[in-house]
Amino acid sequence: MRFIAACGVVWIHTTEVLGGTIWARWAVPFFTIISVWLMGQSLSRKPDVLWSRYAVRRALRLYGTFLIWTAIYLAARALKHAVFHRGDPIMFDPALFWAGPAEQLWFLPFLCVASIAVFPLCKAAVLNPFAAGIIFVGSIGLAMASAVMPLSFPFELSKGNGYFLYTSYGTLPALFAGVAMVAGERWLGRALRTRMAAIIGAAILIGTQIVLFRTDRHAGLEAIAGVGAMMMALWPGSGKLIRSVAAAGVYAFGIYIVHVLFVELLQALFSRVTKPSAWEDVFVAVVSIVLSIGVSRVLQRTPLIPA
């Protein structure tokens, strides 16, 4: 599911003609949920990990990676503007240090801060079944509240700050859903790791997509779709196809971070010779995924690709 989610993110950033990106909007909520889930699994194995130690490691890993890729994307944007005369020239904005120069990089600072913030809740849920029940119910309440309460400011935000804050706030329902799933497994047992749960998850994912096609963007529905995808990812089967897709998941984060470099390069090249078309959308998406996998294989286990 992580690999499929990463491909969905590529499609969101690729389509110029075909559109229809709403079906892929569950991808970022899913990435958020699975990050929290994996934290819970790690705490189940090592419940004595200190919050302070986790915070330092997480900040160095995620924010350090963010700064490196910010520099790479700034250089790429400057080259693109100089050679292809596409995009805006690079101008310094403090928001670069949390929103980044590319549309997908905001997720690294968000995930850094968010995972550190919910660590105590996940640890309490793992250590105490009673606390897990309270956290489960409370997290669902917080997910619902953040999904329906609009974010507003009495003053105008810069483009970078506005993008980061509103996008991060829209991801909060998925963050709390991830905490609820960690607490739910501790409170309810392994009920989420069954074929029936995976089938229900598929129904949730499909159902939310049908509704989203009619309502467009909705943080709560996208978070629910991410929960459905997460339930599918916990499918206990072991068929060849499942193993192959699961094995490709190791490149998901790399694809997420790297793909915009190839998307923008390919689109800039195409702009010189042809007008945007449907076949170009598909070609750019597929080639960007393949090239991103190649880069991810080379950079895996380095500070350039977070674990």
C-alpha cells in the first residue's frame, strides 16, 4: 500500500490534462497513519525508549533530510528557471525552512513535529490498556473535531506559511486517526489484522472515494480513506502479488521525496516540443516513478531518504 500511495502522490503532482487526482488524496493521510502506526510497533518492542531521545533522533533524521532536499530543490528550481524559463525565480522566504521549495517537502517538518508530539500518547497506549481505551476514544474525537473546525487567521499569511499551515492542519485528522489505531490495537487486540478487517478497509477506501468525487477535498473523508488503506495494508495474506507490492514499499518515501525533480524536468522538456496531453501525463508519471525508484535504491540507508 505504501508503494501505491507513493504512486498516487506522483499522479497528483503530474497531471496537467487528465486531472482526477482526488482518488489519490488518501495517500498523504495513509503515510501519516502508517508513520504513527510504525512508531507504536516500535514502542511495543522497546517500551523503555525515552521521549527526549526519540525527539532528538527524529528531528535529526527528518528535519536534516528536509534541509538537504530543500537545497537540492532550490538548485533545481533555479536551473529550471534559467534554462527553460518556467516557474518563478528563487526568492528567499523564511517559510522555506518549514514549507520547502517543492510542494511535497512540507510533509517532512510536519511529520517531524507531529510524531514527536504524539509519542507520549502512543507510549501511554502501548504501556497501559486502560489508557489505551481513553486515548482511542479521545483521538477519534480530536480527529473529528479537526476535520470539521476550519482554520482561520485574523491576518494575511504569506504564500509559503499559508500553504504549510493549512496543509498541515488538513492532515491532523489522519494524525489522530493513526494514534487511534495504535491505541485501538492495544485496547482491542489484533482485530485489525484479519482478512475481514482488510475487506472492510477496502470498502471504506472505495466508499470515501465515491463521496470525494462528489464533494472534492475534505480532510475528514481523506483521513477515513487513509484508515481504510491502512486496514488493507494489514492484510494477513502472503500471496506473491502481495509480497511484491509490500517489497516495493521500501521505496515509497524515496519516491515521495524525489519524484518532483523528474516531473518538473520532464514537463519542462515536453513544453519545448508539444502542448500538454493525456499521454504526456501518463508518460511523465510512469517515468518519474521508475527514475525515483532507481534514485531511492541508490540513496537508501543514507540521510537523503528517511527511515
